Amino acid sequence: MAVLIVFSTFPDTASARKAAGRLVEEGAAACASILPGVSSIYRWQGKIEESSEVLLMIKTTQDAYTRLESSLMGCHPYELPEILAVRTEAGLPGYLEWVAEATAHNNK
């Protein structure tokens, strides 16, 4: 079972919390951790920008990723949201099993 950690930044805690709740409620994510106080510097439409953001760290599986991405795109306030998935190399077996069970399609 391939467990993924998906990173997505939001403009504020309220929008990150709303997205996290939706993803977990729909079974697209087992858990989403909200990390406030992220400073992002990036190039957007030809200009260097700097923003204070909130990072959402989402735990899901490869099988649930398409559902997660679609749901996140539907509720994200950014025109082009950051959605980056990283495959885990290892983890506590019981935790990995819990992520898989929590995101099983029939668990919605």
C-alpha cells in the first residue's frame, strides 16, 4: 500500500480547516495537519511575491489521490493551488494500515 503525504498551502487557517474537514469527511484523506505561520516567496505572473500562508499536510494513499486532488481543486481558494504528493518510504505499519483503511473508497 502506497501512503502519500500531500502538501497544499492556503491563505488562512479558516480555508485550510474547511478543506481538511472536507477531505477527511469524504474519505479522501485519513488526516490533515494544519501548520500556520508559513512564509512563502514565489514567482507569480512575472513578479516575485511574498505571502504568509498556512500549510496543510494531508495523509492519504495512492489509490485515494485522484479523489483527493479533485476535491481539493473544488474547494481551494487559489487559482493555481499547490498540490504536491510525496510517497512515504517507511512508517509505523499500524499507522500505514490506518491510513489505508480510512481512505478506502467504501469508507466514505
